Amino acid sequence: MPTVDAAVRLAPLEGPVVRTSGTLRGGLLSGVEFLGPGDTASSTVDIAEPDNRRFQPDPQWITAPLAIFATEKIAAAMLWNDMSLAPSFASPNHLEPSADHRMSLKGNEIDAIVRFLPVRRNVPADSQFFQNRGPNDPAMGDTVNDTAVNDTPGPAPFAGPSVAPGDDPADDPIPELIRWGTVLRGLPPAPAFRDWESQRALSLGALQGVLQGDDRMSWAYSAEPESPRRAFADTASILWRLTGKIPRFVPATLTPGGSSIADETIYLLVGRAAEWRDAGN
């Protein structure tokens, strides 16, 4: 049986292909990318090579069948049903290559809806022009209609209960498109919660495995090989909370940090409150 990657490459169909021009205001590929103004998709800011290459992700990474790009010219969203379809998502579009922003689907049979939201042209995204203006305001000028491309009429622009009174999706189209997709398709079933013992075993497996240094007295913040292994105080404290035991090897000097949620209990457990104090706490 071919791997998922091979199946994606061998898929006979690609479409719809949506390319939006302009400066990126934001983008979303559910579960994979959440881009802000000027961000680059598949960047190495948070994930190192080669795992950063998310422009054609494994469909199993997708948490909801929704992709969005928004620029100062137009906002576009693509919604589909079949979670086995493989999306592509490139900003900027290096697949053609081009300076636009590209999304598409690959598979054997594709059923998708594409929605466009109009944006006032040649006006900065943060302009006060967008405040309290509706679709029938003549000042909105030449806009692109809100449209679906699967022979089913798209929702009326700026209408429906998903838009709060006084809101204008032209001001920030991504939340409106997320609401639209959620109302139309709903959310996939949530995975079952792990019980405490399963979560404990998973956490210990990471801290005593891929995150642990060869000296068994240091740990990494992430599993990437280049992430430095240090005697992080937070991690030593977490190990105590998971096992009820103080780690056997506590080095002479602890490194503050190691977790997004600080836990400095280890200093007190090993009688080194003065070191904790001197570290600036």
C-alpha cells in the first residue's frame, strides 16, 4: 500500500485551485497553519527543516476541512467534506511560482465550496473606512461578489446570524469565514480524552526518551535534535509531579525554565531555595 505522501502525489485530480493576489493579511489551514500579516507558510520560525514543509500536508494533520487566505484585495475560503482529500497551501505561491497565495485539493473525487468576501480596493486593511459600512454603501465601490463555485449559491455577503450587529467582515474577514465554515459543515468529532494514566505514560515517555540528554540529567524544550539539552528546573519539577520522586540526578546548577508553564518546585524539594532566590525569583 502506498504511503500517504505517495497517495497524494499520485492523486489524479487537483482542484479547485484558488490563487489570491495582494499582501497577505492572514491565512488558515486548520490544524496546520495560522498566518498573520506578512507571515510565510511553511516557515522555519517554529519548526526546523524538513518538518516545516507543510504546503502539502498529510490529510491526517487537518483538524477541520477549511482553508482561508485574506489579502487587502480579497478574502477566499475553501470548504470540503471528505477528510481524506489532500490540501495544498502555499504563501507565497512557490508551486507555480508566483507572488500570490495558493490553495487547492487533491484526490480521486472532489466536492468543495469556495467562498469569496469582498474587500474595498486600494484602502489599507486597518483603515477607518471600513468602520460601520455595509455591502450596499455606495462608497464600497467595485467589489467582488460573495460566491460559491459548486453550483450552489453562496451565502449572501455580510448577512446571516454569524455576523454580529455592526460588524463588517471586510474589516476582518477570517473570523467570519471560520464562522461560515463551522455553521455550514460543523466540526469533526473531538478525539477521546486520555485518562490520567495514559497521559502520564505519554509525558514520561517523552521526558525519559526523545527529550532526555545522554547524561540523563538534562532535557530539551522540544524534540528537534538541535534543541539544547539542559538541566531545566521546570522539567525536573514536572518529573517529580509525574512520578512522586525527585529525579535521581539533580546537577549542581539548574537552568531556569524549560516549560511554557513555569514550575520551580525542584529548588525547594532539594533544599536549594537560595539558588531559586538568587535566580531572580
